Amino acid sequence: MELKPVAKKFVLHWGEMGTTWGVNRTVAQIHALLFISGHPMNADEITETLGVARSNVSMSLKELSNWNLIRSIPLMGDRRDHYETTTDVWELFRTVVRERKSREFDPTIEVLRDCLKSGDIASEDKAAQLRIKETLALMEALSSWASEMIRLEPETMMKVIKMGAKVQQFVRSKSES
Amino acid sequence: MELKPVAKKFVLHWGEMGTTWGVNRTVAQIHALLFISGHPMNADEITETLGVARSNVSMSLKELSNWNLIRSIPLMGDRRDHYETTTDVWELFRTVVRERKSREFDPTIEVLRDCLKSGDIASEDKAAQLRIKETLALMEALSSWASEMIRLEPETMMKVIKMGAKVQQFVRSKSES
DNA sequence: CAGTTATTTCAGTCAATACTGAAATAGAAA
DNA sequence: TTTCTATTTCAGTATTGACTGAAATAACTG
């Protein structure tokens, strides 16, 4: 299935960005393809559309599953697995935040806690100890904040985002009271 | 200069995480080293401490400059460049957000705008057009929100984060008024 | 059951990136 | 200017990760 020009551009770009987003090109391309096509596709259709090896598609689909970015859809009268991704950008955003948090944040939080618990911490400079504590505190705060935010309804989250820095008014009024 | 156990663990872990954060191991290790050591270091000290090639350090320092994560510090009576990174985790956080936004978000916003402006967009499914529009809208909203948030004072930002999902009360009260 | 189709695995290859060491450049100091 | 020190550049090498194709496995069909 040959893609239309805009869809092709979208898929190719998403694939390139994938690298900076922490997944490889094929994984990101497949996600983009499922997202833009908006209907379940089987592995062979994906293979043909993207022009990569069938086995590459198989492994990439597994990777997308690990990211909770696709689900397989049974189709009546068709034995082949069909995959789809959400077409709701908010759900997509939430999933990516959740997954990246667990890959990019949580392991470091673990290590920093270990560092502070370890007996060796006392032999470091006071200033270095403080920096590790501050780093941990910031990462923990961001981590639980992200967890809370992605639980909000999309409309609510959009309002929070649209409001932007104006929330500081709320912060100010709270700390005065 | 041999690192103390916790500093070593910190540097090695930061280096490994660097990969998932979009920089290579050496770059992340150098940043971690400068962060934990808390004083300006020259390239040779870094080289010796990390056990990598001098040229690797040189290139990695340049990369850290591109990320605005280090600055060079002139030291009285020493011709060699000395580098330091901020020891303020909030400033670090802000820099990383700014840089990652420009690398991971802005290029895609550009492409999505191009897609929508292009004459070819009309030949796509209505649903696909809508998804591109929604993706762009979300990314633009997040992008300007991030820009606003990183302008806040650390204390204010910390309060906003600590408050977490409670901001929705503010959102609700605003939309009622 | 055998035959057919779908999917996964994995060893090997290829491509991208990281890293090294030597040479070039730049810039003091003598 | 020559010499010495510091830094950068870059061609080559090493390492890592992505991708392929063939073979194995799994799951259905008749």
C-alpha cells in the first residue's frame, strides 16, 4: 500500500525523530503509520508499506507492545494479527510520558537513593552530598507530579497547560492563605 | 584523580543513563563528574579521571557546550581551559528542558505545520488530517507551556510541582468564573 | 494427521556512532 | 623566531545497535 504524500512525509519524519525519542527508526515509523492510517494493519501490510524486512516488523511490533503503544485487534475471518495504536493524541502523550518516566527517571531515582543510603556517602564532600540530595528531591518531585498529571482528564490537562505560568497566581494565593 | 565510591557510582550511572537521555556515555559522564565535583576541571583532569582518550574529552566538552551545560572558567595563572557545570539542579533542569524541547519537539512542530500548509493535505482522509491537526495543537501547547514554566523562579516552580494535580481546582474555579 | 499460513527467533551482516591516536593548529612563553 | 603547551581535527578502528534472511516454531485448516 503506497502512502499519500503527507502520510509518507509524516511517517518518515516520525521515524527520524524516533532516534531522538529513544526508539529506533522502524519502531517509530510503524507507530506513525498506524497512527496516521487510523485502522488496524497486519504485519505484511506494514512490511510492504515501509519496505523493511518482515522480521524487523515483528521485532518492532514487540517493542511497541513493550511501550504499550499498540494493541492487537482480532479481525473476523482473518487469522493474521492486526495492530492499531490509539488515535487519541492525549492518550498517546500519557503513554509516552509514563513509559519515558519509567525508563529515564525511575532507574536514576533508585540509584540516587542507594547512594544516599550507602555507608560510603559520609566520605563525600558535604556539598556533593547536598547536590545528590537535591537531585533526588527534584527527580522525585517531578516523578510524582508527572504521575498525577497524566491521571487528569484530557480537557482538564489541556486547561492546565493552556493556563501555563498563570498557575503561579494560584500558588501565590495558596501560600498566602 | 581517583573518585570516591559514591561519586564513581554516580558518574558511571549518569553515563549509562545518558544513552536514554540522548547523549553518549562520555558526554554524560563528564557532565556528572563536573556536577559532583563542584569545581572547575581541565580536560586532562577529566581525561585521567574517566580513563578515556583526550580527544574524546575535547569533543564531548564541545557537545556539552552545544547543550549549554558547561561554561569555561579562566583560572589565574593557568593557561588551560577549565570547565564547570551548574551545581543548581533547577538550572540544570531548565537547561535540559529547553534543549530537549528544541531537539525533540520543535523540528516536529515545523514538519506538522508544513504538512498542513501543503497542497497535498487535501488528498488525505479527513480523519488523518484531523489527527495531524490535533498532534500539532498538543505539541504547540506543550511547547509554549514548557517555555513559560522554565521561566518561573525555582521556588515557584517547585510549589507548582509539589501542588501537582491540585491545580485542577484552580482550573475549575477559573472556567466557572 | 499432514499441509498451510502466520509469527518469532537468531546468527550473521550492515550501518551508525563512539572512540582513539596521530597530526595539525593555535597560542602563549622564552 | 623557536619552543613549549594546550586544544582540535580527523582518518581510521572499535563498538554498538539495527536490520535481514533463513530456519524454527506456533497456530490454524481440511
